[in-house]
Amino acid sequence: MRRIHCPKCHTTLITSGGISIHEHAPQKESDEAFCQRTELQYLRDWQASAMQCESQWDPQYIAGILGCKLGEDTRRVIMREVPKLVARNRELEQGLMAIQALMKLA
């Protein structure tokens, strides 16, 4: 008897003699039904988590600040413009460090 993880529903399977059963499946429920129910619950939990995360930011607002035009894909604008902002920020930080180093010499 071995314990392995079910690739569909990520629960524990007990295998013995070529037969696999879900460890925590109710006796009246078939293995397939248990697996489907467990996988569906996992997907529902994932969806709820994703929806909560998505509700915490407004991509249209951010894209508008970044110069998104009407009809443009907001996420593409964000993905295009944010790396530019990060690079510009690094340049400014390096310039500031150079100025601070010069001020220490004076």
C-alpha cells in the first residue's frame, strides 16, 4: 500500500494492487465523484481569491495615468509603460547618489 497525490484534485490516493482510492472520500461517494467535487471546490476557492485580488486595484485608472488611449488594451499599456517608469526611477536614483557623493567631497 502506497500513498500518492491525485493529479486532478491534489488529495491523497491510497494505491494497492493496481487499485487507487481517495483516502478521505466518503464511502458512499465514488472516487471520480469525490475527485470532481474536490477539484471544483479548489477552483471555486482559487476564483474567489483571484476576484478578491482583482478588486483591490483599478487597471483602467492606472492605464489612464500612463497615457492609455480610448480603445487600447489597459493591461498592455500597463505592461509597456511600467518597465519604462522603473528604469527612469533607477536613473534618477543613480543621479541622486552621484549628487550626494559630490556633496560629500565639497
